[in-house]
Amino acid sequence: MTRSMRCPPARWLPALMLGVYLLGPAPAAAELRVVATLPDLAALAAAVGGDDVEVTALAPPNQDPHYVDPRPNLILPLNRADLLIVNGLELEVGWLPPLQVAARNGRIQAGGSGYFDASAVVRRLEVPTGKIDRAMGDVHPGGNPHFLYDPRQARRVVAALAAHMGRLDPGNAADYARRAAAFDARLAALAGRQAARFGALSAAQRRVVTYHASLTYLFDWLDVEAVQTVEPRPGIPPTPAHTAQVLSTMKARDVRRVVQESFYPRKTSETLARLVDGAVVVLPGSTRFDEGEGYLTHMNDIAERLYDALAK
């Protein structure tokens, strides 16, 4: 669901670049300075890197990742980064490229030694097969980009990330591999445990409506069926006619839960839930990395919230 976003005006760039250099060299710290576009990616990097990395997340956890504000203060960590981890599949296309240009760091440009695209190693869902046009809404040509809602996909990212870190920092390659293997085991255990719990629910309990088509990987992992979206098309606000159609589907299929992330508007979702005597299930959009939360804790929290709502 590619979206156009506000990018820094071109007139900012000379002043921003000058500010980067005036601040001078960074103090010696970890072996690798890592910048991740999203908090989930930052949490995965921290789990693999441990004390050998210094990790910065560009996006806050409570903001739609399509619409991150490209603030000037994000340029300095990018300028100093040894490694930039991006989600890919055009999720950051509206705000990251101008920051990369302003950072003047060749390592973190696409194709550079310090550029890691997580989407390159995952199993992509909802890859369009036909012609794409704007009438379809904000559709991503390479597939649905929200794969970090599935710890099975995160396992692929962790393994590839450890290998990439090892190439950039050979002296600590064994430690990156060791941490990645230990973390992979914990991801596998979480994925299996929660999938088994959801599998014990009836098919009717596992039917939901979702606001935006961003929970596809979560539902694939937990075998939850999204019968419809509140948005008529990705990124298009709900209309009265489409809302009436969603309500009809919910009544016909006895769906009583509307699931969405915290950063999407709730008015229409709450109306639908009220009309079917159901509830809106609000999930946190990303790991609270800035508060010290880890990816495993975040994903377990999401699964627990969803299970509690569906099991009622």
C-alpha cells in the first residue's frame, strides 16, 4: 500500500548536510552502528548484535510506518551508520530516500555494503499478478510489506541479518551467529506455541474483519480468516456503502471482532462492532524499542490480546 508522504523540502538539504559535518566525528562505541527504519527491525538487530552493536530506530512505535515524519534529526545517525536495515517492498518509499541522500553515506545506499533489505529473504504474501493502477488503492507491487507480524518470517530475517553483520564485522561473526541461533529457537517456540493455541479455537471464532490489509502475515501464522476490510481498498477511507456491505457480511457470517492497529481511526470499526454486539481489538503497531521492549515480548503480547478477544 504505497503512499505518498511529506518529504523534507529540497531547500533543507544543504543546511542539513552542513549540520552533519559540523557535529564532528562520533565517539568510539560498539563495533557496528546500526540504524533500522522500524522498531521491530531495531529489536531484531539488537537481539542478534548484543553488546557489539549500537542500534537506532528511525520510526516511533506508535506511528503508521507508511507515514513516518522525516525529521532532520534522523540524518545524523544515518550519516554515521555502518548498517541500515530497511523493511523494503516500498513501505518506506515516501520518507526514507531523501534522508539517505541528505546523510551522504555511501555505505547505506541501496546496493552498498551496509544496506540490508529484510524483504529480500522473506516469503512474500499477496504479490499482485496483474496490472496495478491507482484505482486499486495503495497496493505494493512486490507484495504485502507487513511480514514482521509473523515470527516465522522474522526467523528468516534474523539468520540473514547475522550473516550480514558478520561480513561487516568479521571479528564478531561467531557471536552474531550464536545469538541468532539462540534467538531463532525462541522465535520458533513462540510461533509453534501460539499457533497451537489458535488452532484449538473453532473456525467461527477465528473469523474477523480488519481495518487495513496489514495483518495478513499475522493471520497466516495464526490461521485467522479476515473476511473483509473496513477500508474498501488499501489506504482508501471507508465509505457508507462499503461499511454497509461489511456489516452485512459480518451478520451473515457471524463475525463479531474488528481487528486493527492502534494508529488507524476507530470510529467506523467501533460502529460496526456495536451493530453486531461485538468488539474492536486494538493491537500495538510495533515493538516499543525505545522503552526497552523486545520483539518476542511484542509478538507474544499481540498474540495474547488477539486470542483473548477471539476466545470469548
